[in-house]
Amino acid sequence: MADFNFNYHSGSGKTFIGMPRAQEVPTAKVEAFLAAPKALLKIRFQTTRFAPNHVVTIRNETDGWTHDVFGTYRNGGWDFFFEMESLSNVLTFKFVLDREQWMHGHNLVIPTGPDATFNESQVQFPSTSNRFLHGYDNFLIDETRLVQEAVPRNTREDIVYDVVVIGSGVGGGTLADALSDSGVKTLVLEAGGLTFPTHITNLPGDWTRLTDQHKVGHFVNEPGSDFLPGVHLSLGGRSVYWSGLIPRMHDWELQFWPTNIREFLNDGGYAPAETLMRKRKRLGSFQDSVVETLSNHLHGWTVEDVPRSRHQPSIALDGEPQNVLKSSTGVYSTADLLLTSMAFHGAAGRDNLTINLGHLVTHIETNDTTASAVVCQDLLGNMTRRYRGKMIVLAAGSLESPRIALNSELLDPNLKIGRGLTDHPAFFSAQYTIPGGNPFGGPDRHAKVIMYREDTTFNQHPFNVEVLINPIFWHIRNSDDDLQHVPNPSTIEMKFIFASLLDDDNFVRSNGIGKKLSVKVKRNATGIPHFDDARITRNAILSSLDVPFTEQEGMAYGNEGTVHHAGGTMRMSGNGSGVVNTDLKFEAYDNLYCVDPSVWPFIPAANPALTLAALSLRLSKHLKSRL
């Protein structure tokens, strides 16, 4: 094994391995960001008293004194940004609390050159309305008439639902739709609001930057940990922001899962989830040529189209149109799924489905071995509410589900709640230029393939390889021909995604209701011993496609500590040694379940969304059978 050089660690959580930092070339996105003009004025109001669920805005003379400029709350204060070109030499403004209370005193006047910071002694308000302080940075809920009509809530506390689902992402949203469609009276409690009605790449333009803009700071890292934050809390959860990859786990990954789960997935359990998530059919003849070339040159590897959730209802497998009356719904999101249900009457519509937005669950009440009620902060009504269900399902994600469990002081006979938070690491290649005249280059070329060794084991090349040609075509929806982002020159890049055992030294700890979580995650070194294998594979792929490269150059190593695909904090087992059993029921409770990646007993190389959807559909049948 080669000597590895940990030459550089960036703020994105990536370490460059195997080459001097001087040889690293930033990606096009990084270059564009660094070159962009910084023509923004920043105003900061440093405050812990007026934190969310309070909202502080700025009203100013330039925009009109009735117009609210919204900011972002993070790191103990509100940050507001103004385009310098829209301002005169000075800015005259005031802070406003909850869009009602103007700050005391005279207008504030600052020059529009340097940034400005204010504190609580300089900014005082006449009174403070009753608002929960929830400890979530960059988390605001928009409430409009449109949202109220699209997602009408029901806050009656005398109703006993069949199932209460906490969270509306891939796990909770898929489960709630399947349950309500089958006649089960279902309540969904979602802390966020309606941020986007669909997946971000179903929107016009390039919205991929939203994953950075909408990160929510709901935890603090313990010393030695640098776990990265995740995306906004909203209807649809992560399903609004994901990349749409839906690979199945292979046998070498499934060996770490309980036997009946492995048998379920191998015996047709994935197929209904692939149908629900609209598995893409094909990308055409150029994609086929890339697959064929790599298959012919890299013996011992299986090379396939990357399985993606990208609806193509009018294209048959041979590429011919079939049903031209059916429109594409783009990338699967449970925001789409649930909003569609809410738009129609009937059993498959909203008759059995209630969604309450802005409901931040604080804890679950229990009575011996029964979960009796869910207690929430209604962030819109500023009230504590209590909802009852015959069955209760946590589906709030690998950080929020253990937070709720820990705040509820749930019985934990195996001391595993909140333990084991782990993501799968990955190597990221540089972006290589495809020379002019190369048949795999050109402005009309796009391909994405997945590769894996046929003899893979956990100890022998335990990774999937994604190969992407002209990645700009992957995410963007464009309706304006004058804004076509034609790649020039064409590029190719690769990602090597590893599987990982759970790390029991990693943990999530609750600091109490209204406080940020504490997270401790060590960097995951699982992929490092396989660096030479990954680099040899990268070189073979580039050679096969006749793309120039430097044989000994390194790659960026990342995802060692991110929330992207992290799981394990509520792990399942088939022998009573975990938090939940293979029906996803808590070992210590009769009617309490969990369905999100926190139940993962092992972090596979395969992206988690397809497996989660399959387990959600399986759980819907199980719960239906118990009612």
C-alpha cells in the first residue's frame, strides 16, 4: 500500500490524498465562486434573545418602509445582505421584530461601503410576543394563503389517528402516502413549511446552490468533530434536495443486514419502490456507447446506466415513444407526492391524510410499553399541541429521530439510541477535459454510468464508481434556448463511494428541548486503504475513453462526516441487540416505529433513498395488518 499524504483539508470536508496540494485544480464551480464579485453589503444583528422562531427583518428608506428584507439567523445573530448596486451612498433603516414591532429610537444610518454589526444594547423593541425559541439556525417558515389552501391543517387534539408519522421525507412521506391510500387515517407532523412544491431540479434554472443556501444549523460539534450540516426542514424533507440516484444494494452489502430484510429486498422488495420513484428507462445511444466501451475494456466489472429517479413515461426501453398523454414528473419528491394527494378527494387523495406543517415535535409520551401521544411546538400558532395515534412512526432523519427519542427518555435496553452516526466516505476525482475530436466529447454528449466489481467483498474494492460526462446536463432544467449551458470543452469526472461499518464512538446527544444537539463524529477512514485500487480504476476508465491524465495524481477524499447519507443512530437488528427490530418497531415498545436511515445497521455504498422507500412500503403493509 502506498504512503498517503493528507495534504489539504477544505471547509467542504474533503481531504486531498496522494499528491501535493499544488497540483490540485479547483473545480469549475469553485473557480466561478472565487471569481464572482462580492458586491454585497452585510448588516448583522447579534442576538440570542430574538432568535427563531422570532423573525427579525429590516425595513429601509430605499426599498420603502413597508417592505421587509429578510435575513438568515446563524451563529448567534441575523445576517442581512443588500446588493450594493441598488443602494445610494448611505442606507437608512430600522430593525422590525416579527413584522410588527419597530425597534425603539431613531432610524439607523450607515454608509454602504463597510459591513455593519449591531447588538442587543443598540437594538431594543417595545415588547416581545410569545414565540418558541427552537435552536435551529437558518430555519424560517413561510405561511401564505396558497400554503394554507394547498396543505390545510387540523389541530384538533380529540382525534385518534390510526398512524401519526413524524417527518415527511423519503421515509415518512412515502409511508404516509401508502397508508392513507390504503384507508389508514394518517397524520403527518412536519416541522418545516412548504419551501418548494417539488424537487429543486424540476424547477426552471440551476437551483443546485439551494442545498448550500438552505442548510439548517441544528447541532454543535463536540471537540474533534466537524460533522457538516444538512438541508432545510420542509415538506418533503431531503427528497426535495437529493440527486435522484436509486441504486440497489448488492449481496456483499446486504450480508450486514438482518436475514429477513435481505430476503425481502432480494425477493422483489426493490421493484415497487423503483416504480414509485419513477426509475429512468434510458439515456440513448451515446450512453449505450459509453457503457459498451467500458464493459469491453474493464474486465471483471459490471457497467450499467446509473439508476436514477427521473420519470420518462413516454419512452419505451427501445427508445420509442409509447404513451404521449402522460407527462413527466421529474425527480421523485414526497412534496410532489403528498401535494398531489392533498389536491384530490377520495381514498387515494386527502380523505385519509392530514398534514400539519410548522409542527416541531419535542417528545413522545409513553405509558409503560405504549407510545400514547406526540407533543409538538406549533411554530405558526405559538402553542403546544398533543396528538394521539394507535401507531406512531419516527421518520425525522438520523439526527432528529434520536433527538426526539432522547428527549422522550425512551427505554433503551441496548444503549444504542443516538450511537453510531456514520456516513459512507468517497473519493472524488479531478474534472478532466475530453480532447476535441474524441468521440466521447462534444456539446451534445452526456452520460452517467455506475460500475462495480463482480467479485467485490467488504475487504476487496468495496466501492461503486460513478462516471459522469458533462455533469452540467445532470441537474439543470432549462426552458430558455438563449441560456443553454453548452459545455466547452467537455469534461469527465468520477466518484468512488464506499461502504462502512457503524462507528460506535460517534454519537448524537440532546441538550434539552429548544437547544442544539451535540454531535461527535470521527473522520471515516474506511476508504483510505483502497486508494490505490480506486486510482488504478480511475486510470483505467480514462484510458478506456482516451482521455489524458497524470497517472500518479491524487483524489479528494470526503463525506467522512456529513449528514448526506448518514445513518445508524437507531439501528435495526434481527436478534434484539439494536433499537428497532426488522419490522422497524422499537424493541421496548408495542406501537412505536422508526423509518429513516437512522435504522441502518450498516452504511452501504449504495445511496440510501431506494432502500428507504422499499422499507417504507413494507412498513405500510405491516402497520395496515396491525390495525
